Amino acid sequence: MPDNNVGGRIFVNGEELSQKTIRAAGGGEKHHPQSFDQAQQSLAPQVAQIRETLAALPEHLRAERVVIEAEVFANYLANSYFPEDLVTQLKLRPLGSKVVEHGIQSLPSTGETDAVSKSFLLSADAEAVESMEAILSGNGGTKGAKDDLRQFTKIAVSSAHRATVAIPDDELEPFEAVLHPDPDDSTVWERAAASEATLAKFQALVESVGGRVHLEENDTVDGLTFVALELPPARVDEVAAFNPLRSLTPAPKVVLANIDESEEAESTLPLPTGVRGLPEVLVFDGGVDETGRVFDGHVTAVNLTGKSLVPEYARHGSAVTGAVLFGDVGNTRTLPEPAAHVTHYQILPGPDQDAAEFPWVLRQIRQVVDTTDARIVNLSLGPEAPVEDREPHRWTAVLDKIAYERQILFVTAAGNNGAADAATGLNRVQSPADMVNGLCVGASDKPAPEKDWDAAPYSGRGPGRPGARIQPAVLAFGGTPTRRFGRVRPNGDVVRDHEGTSYAAPLVTNALAKIAAQLDGRSDANTLRALAVHFAEKTDDHLLVDVGHGRLTSDVGDVLECAPSEATVIYQGVLKRDEVRAYPLPVPSTLNKGLVDIRWSLALSTATDSAEAGEYSKAGLELAFRPHADTYSMRRKKVGGSGDDTVHVHVSDEARVKRLVAEGWKLSKNPVTKQPKRSSRNEGARRDQGKWESLWRADTSMRATSLFEPRIDISHLTREGGRITTGTDDIEFSLVVTVSSRAKLPIYTDVQTEFSVLTALPVVTPITVNVGDVHTRV
């Protein structure tokens, strides 16, 4: 007989419990903010202006076709409202979309209010503009095309997003240009990168104002072309007039946190124990001395720069490497066993030309990661570029593709700009920490498990980009000016001389490497991300934009072990397009009294679309929590009014259900749902809190008597070029669920008994080896 007073390792194989189910019908009658007559009045003058602008636009500033922007009411954010009929009739070519920070939402209850919206980027020729004018004047046009025009609030020739810098006119400054997919070569269903003819025109324009273009540093992602160049700042507006140009901004520098070398060591730690078979972690940083006594045998150093170690950079690289290996050594007397083997790639200093530096550094990372067998990468460096909702960033676009295609987890530092101006967004997490397929780490001001903690003032804040709004994902201790981070030198000395998210990120990498070693073959990127947010601690006093999902525990045992009154299950699933599966929760029939806390976290890997700024993630999962398998809803139209009446019934009460059906009520296809905390039915809010998010967590509490065979239904959605699509790739995800009894009922042993398909995670015992003393050269 099992012992009811013990817990055990978390359960795996949760996906074996899943079953196919059906999608519930949803949605109601749509409110349209304006009639076609109203659209005619507002849009006709704007389209006439487009025609005049096109006629006056010089050939050297355009392709044959031109890029136009069509802003929509925020009522039409859902991808099902893509203007398909208008695009088809006018032979427009979709090139992407932009986020409109101050758009218009129009509802009967509130009228017009300020709201985040989007604008479609479309390639049009003169004939398309004339046809649009004709439709708006009442001549021709299908009903579908007219309905599409009703969505638009503004339509104009596209203008590039740009920023200027206050530098003397005669100095060249580095800039980053992003070109639209080619207006001429793109088609309705496929975007083409900027053609040679378009690039030649752009290069000629830059050179005509005294600038230089580094075409060898181009990157092409989702039809966008990222171009490094140098310009006289006073001539930026002239270059920004190029119609195929999407954005033109100052090129960010790749930075490392500056460490002022401490003269005195706080302590010198003895050699760690060697361990075989550890996960491989890649670190890209400022270099490291691999022969140092605590790194020897645990670190492989590779110099990609062709230059010598720079002491300041190497101090940063050593601090990051030590934290990946050993965690937080600031309060320890001995070095713990290393969590991983680290291959450290020195990628700084880069090229001397500022414009070429950050694309060059990115290329080094990409070339290594494209061929590696390692599955965890730590990035404690990156461009000084806060996330920008309206425009894509080269680093984020490239690394998100790699993370998805190769199933690699990038653990990234949020940035040390948290004290910058919040009103202008300068305090937001920096690229590539805004990846939707990565794990962004901010810094806390106290290490776990100390109480009364918060985000460090310097730690980059959220929100992140669409698809990863909750940023940073988690926090770890990064030090403060009054309590600095304890870093280990290659010779074993521990010094406290700096703070930053650069050191918080490798602490999370250290914890995830330990977890990966125990998960063995189940340690994919989605599972590690889901576990990280699932076991992060957060209180109601903490703001989401400051701490994300919370501070990660420092004890891996907290993640892998269950108390007697709780059960945690990992589900690793794969869903086909339009498939819906039900995932039963670990709630045994013996759980029949008291309050029950349920927490679930989900991580998915998604393809991305950098040209769709507001719809960056191409796949999403929609979750529905159904707590009681016998409770359904029934609806019927209100008598003499609009809308529906709703009642809840137990389907086991067949007589009542039959009577209501006879009275005109319709029974739902699935049990009723319960919304978790921070959920919303508003389309814009759902984009921020789920549906298209790649990583999220939810919590709820219920009485045990309100639970009966509870389940979570998960459905798969994808989109392409701003449109809901079919026939796309399967989507992989990991779901982690914890059920806890406040009445301290023996959930763990009862789950073992009732859910025989679940297996407790086996314990993986590391093999230790002796590591001899090696004298350091520093």
C-alpha cells in the first residue's frame, strides 16, 4: 500500500492522457464602425492624394509599384478580417503590417476611443489606385471589396520610420536600414527580398548624400532586407524618402556591462568536482581564460575575432561563464559541481567599423549555432536597442528563426536600461531579449529564497513585442550597487565588483542546465521555458512589466519534486492545424474537499514573420479550462430582445436537458469554461495575454466539489501574411500543470494510483571524476 504522506518526482507522459475533441463555436454578431457611405466620404480624398503623390514621386525614390499603408479600426485586428477581396480585385501585393500605437476602436457602448491597431503594407500600381478611386466613387467593386474598405480609417503612401541624431553634419554615423519586400517582385502569396535593381537605387541614393552602404552585411528575413550603412545625420530625411524603405534608425552598439576590476578577493574557492555527461551550453561573450584552475576541464574557449583578449571583456566573459557553471557563488564556501560544459565563443571586439559591428557579431553567432548539437545558448550581450513595436530588429528576427528551426533555447539578458524613460519606451527589454522563442531574464535585487524582493532598478522592463508581451519572462539575482554580484575569477577568487542582467541570465542558464540533465531526453526548449515560468515566484504586489512571471527558484529540487499534497505533470504535445485535443488534469477522485489551487504554464515554438510587426508569431495555441465534465451551458435567443439567455445544466440530468431542448434551448458542444486570472475576451487583450503568445502561465483556485474530470482543451491556430491559414506545420508545445490541495489531501499517491500512464521522473545520477590542480596564468 502506498504511503500517503510522501511526495515524489514530477510526473511525465501527460500527453498520453490526451484525447481528440471538437472545437466550440464562438463569436457573435460583428459591430462595424462605419458604413460604406461613410468610408467613401473619408477615404476618397485620401486615395486621390495617393494618386497625386505617385505622379510626383521621382523614379530614383521608387520601384515601378509603390508601397501604401492602410490603417484599420482596432475592431478588425483578428486575422479573419484580412482584406482578401480588395487585395484580389485590385491585384495588390501584401508586404506586411505595422503596429499603430494610437489607432481607433469604435464600439456602440463607448463610441470612438484610442486603441492599438495596425496598418497593412501593400504594393500597388497606378491602375490599382485608379480602381480604388472608382470603387469609392460608386463605380464597380464587389460587395466583399466594399466591405474591406469599410475597415480602413486612413490610407496613404507609406513613409519610413526614422530617427535622427544630433551629430555635426560632416561626420558619418552608423545606421540600420530595413527595406520592404520588393514591391515589384513580391506576389500575393510570396514576398521577395529587395531586388538588385531596388538595392542599386538605394545604394546610389545613400552615396549621393555622402554615405556608404555595407551590402556584404545584409541579412534577409521574411522578405525584409536589413542593410548596414553610414550617413551624415543631416541627410537622413533625404534617404528616408525612398519609398521601398521601411525604417532607418541609428545602428546600435553591441555592449558588455563594464566591470571595474576589484583589487581584493573576498575568498578563494577550492576546485569543483568534475562531472561527466553534462549538457553542453554555448556562451557568446568577451572571451575567457580556459586554463584557469576552476575552468580547466569545464570550459572550451574559441576565439572568433582573430584578436587578443581584452581584459575588460574577459572579466565579463569569465563572470558569465562562472555563473553558467556554478551559479551564484557569492555566498558559498565551496564551488558546487558544474551544471554544464561550456564552450565560450569570444565575439568581441568586433570589426572597427561601427556600422558593420553588430551584423558581424550576429553572423558569428548564427554560423556557430546553425551547426551545433548544443541546445542551450547564453547571451549576456546584445545591441543597445529597446524593443520597438512598430518595427522588427535584425537580431531578434534572425535568432528567432534559428531557435524555431533548430529547437535551441536562447537565454538572454533583458538589458540594464530599466531606469531609462518609460514614457518613450527606452526602459523596455533590449534585442534579442524580445525573442518569442527565447527566455528573457531580468535581474532581481535579492537572491532566492530571500523575501521582500523586487526587480532591480536597472533591469529592463516590459512589455515585449507581440508574441512575447510578458517580458522579462523571469528574474534572477543580478546584484545591486549596494549588494554586488559575486563573480568567480578563473583562479577561484570571488570578487564583488558589478551588477547587471548579464549575470542574472547565466544563473537561469545554470538552473536550466541542471534541470535538463535530470529530464534527459525530455529536455527540449519548450519544456525548459515552461518549467522556468511555472516555478517562478511572484506576489500580487509585483507588476508584470517589472518582474514578468516572477523570480526563478534557486533550488532545482523545488522544480523536480512534489509535496504529498500536490502533483505536477509535464505534457509534451504536438498539434496539427485545426486539431483540438483535451488534456485531463491530475485531479484524483479522492480530492473531494477543501480548496484546490491549479496552475498551468505553456510554452510553444512558433515560426515568426518579421514583416508583420503586430502579428510576429505565426502560430498560437488557444486554451480552454473546463473544470467540470458534467456541467454544460444551454442558450436561446432572448424573447423580445437582442442577445442570448444562458443557463448551466448537468448533462447527467437528462430529463431537464430534454425539457429545455423542447423549449428551444441549445446544448453546448463542450463543458463550460472557467477563465483564469488576467484573462480577457477582448481581441487586443488576448493578443497580450495568450492565444498568439508563445509563453504564458495561468492560475485559478476552486473548491474540490467544483472539479470533476477537469481538462484543458488546446487548439492550434496559424497565420501567414496576416491571414488565418490552413495546411501548415504541426506545432510542438509543453504544458506543465500543478494541482495542490490546501486541505493537504494525499494527491501525489492518489494520482499514481488513478493515472497509471503517468510516470515519476527518474533520478539521473551524475558520474563524478577527479580534476587535478592546474595553475592559472592570471
